[in-house]
Amino acid sequence: MKKTFINLCVAVAVTAGLAAPEARAQLAETPEQSGTAAADHLLVPVTAHAAGLANAYTSGLSSLSGLEGAMMNPAALMLNQGTGAMFSRMQYVADIGVNSFGVAQRFGANNVALQITAWDFGDIERREEDDPNGDGGLTYTASDIVVGATFARQMTDRVSAGITAKFINESIDDMTASAIAFDAGMTYEVGASGLRFGVSLRNFGPSLSYGGNGLVQDIPVGTNGTIAGEVAAVSNELPSMLNFGVAYTRALSGDITVTGLGNFRSNAYDADQYSAALELGYANLFFIRGGAELRTDMDQTFYQGWNVGAGLNYTVGTTRIFADYAYRGTDFFDGVNLFTVGLGF
């Protein structure tokens, strides 16, 4: 079982590595496909620690909770040492609220977790052909929900591997779309040197398309009659990506630690992204962090590319309690605020 699992994860990582250049070449040949992937909310970090590090944590790091680590790399769930729980709230742009909750449990060399992320867009003013200004006062709602189940295993004292299965559901008014996606990854820790590496393939799965009554329209027939017809929905691929990450932690004098992180992300339907972050910790109690994201098409996104955050980590007996905050700079909108709390025991 152990050998089969690690072989599977290695095969996934190698296949992804071979496929990444082809995906980038395809993007370069047909730039109009950029930004056409479905479910792009899967690209947004929804926890404070992750956002503060500018998504540069594919390798994981000791101050990161396993539940947060698993969102970028399923193998990083092995950072969870017992029972863990986490709740995160993100105040996104345009008054959009995002809630995320997760629980994890370790069984010897194995870890399992369940995580749920829900996007709430609130009431949206309805505008139709016969009411283009929305004077009728009618509204509709939309939501995105992702439910993920993760399994990770400590293969050796240095190597961990993991896989996540995610159910994605989107709805807008009376239309819905669903899909299943998978993440897979591995981490490698170079002994007690403080150096860690990670690789992950995320959002790999079938395309997503909408269906429902909202696609049904009355089609004119002759001069006076109509017949009900359904508009064919376009299927779009999920925003698959390949991540390579590295982190190095060094202890300084006075209980101070510093960690530098770097990450390269190859997107199948978007420009490649480079991220770098720095985290300073004091006595494993207080942390400040910041990171930057760089893309060749930064002018096509409302993010300014910089992220900052801070966190508290307090241990009472065998129980760890943590709280984190992060802020992401944006153009045109108020910045994005994230709050995360959790515990482990």
C-alpha cells in the first residue's frame, strides 16, 4: 500500500512537470484563452497565513497549520500533529464574504482532513431585458461552494505525499454547475537543516458547465407563437496549475527565527506567477510576514501584488491556539482582509 501510494504521487508530479511546458506553449500560441478557465475562485487564498505569504508555501513550514498547508499542497497536511480545527473569514472585494472551515485528524503516519469553503455574494440587483435599470427591486443570489477531503501520509522521515478530492458547486439564480477536481503533491524536508521543498498539482479534473431553468428561453416561431428552447452552455476547463516551492528557516539570536519562501506557479489558462515571502517569528509566539506576487500581466488583475500579515501562536499544555490576520493590496476596491483562528491538540 505504501509503495503504491508513493508511486502514484510521483507519477502525478512527473506527469504534471512534463505537461506544464506544453500548457504554457499552448497559452503563448493562443493568448485569447487566458482567463477562460472556470471556477477561478479556486485560485484565491482564503486563509490569513496563506495570503500573508503570497501563496508561496507549497513546501510548507513549521509555523503553518496542516489544514492551511493542504490548500496549496495536500502533503503539507502532515504538519498536523494530532487533532486540528480551523475557521477563516475573508472580506473580499465588492462586499463578498468567504467562509472556510476545516478539521483534521492524524493517525500515526497518516492524516485525514475535511474542508469546506463557501462564497456568499449577497443579494444582487436583477436587471432583465424589460427592466435594464433594475427598477423593479428584484434580486437574485449566487454562491460558490468547495468541499475537499484530503489524505496524506508520511512516507519517510523526510518525504510526505498527499491527495485531495474536491467537489465544486456553483450557482447563480436558477442555474448550477458542479465538478470534481483533484490535488496531489509531495514535500521533502532536508533533515534538520531548515530547508524544505514541495511540488503540487492542483485543480485537475473534467470541465465545468452550467445547466438549469435559466438557460431555457422562449424562441419565436412564425409570427405569433413561441417554443421553449434551451441555450447550450459552454464548458470550460478548471484552472489547473503546477506549483514548485522552497522554504528555508534559520534560527537567529534571541529566540528569533526567519523563514524565506519562494514559489513558481505554472497556470494552464493564465500567466505564470512568481511569489516570494518572508516570515519573522519570536519564540514561536508572535509572527509578522509579508510577500509579493509577480506576473507578466499584472495590469490585467486588480491585485497590487503585495501582501502583509501577522499571527499569534499560543500553547497551553498540549493545546495550540493560533490567530492570524492578512491584508492584500488592491486597485479600484478596498483591500482584502482575512482573519483565521484555529487550534490543535
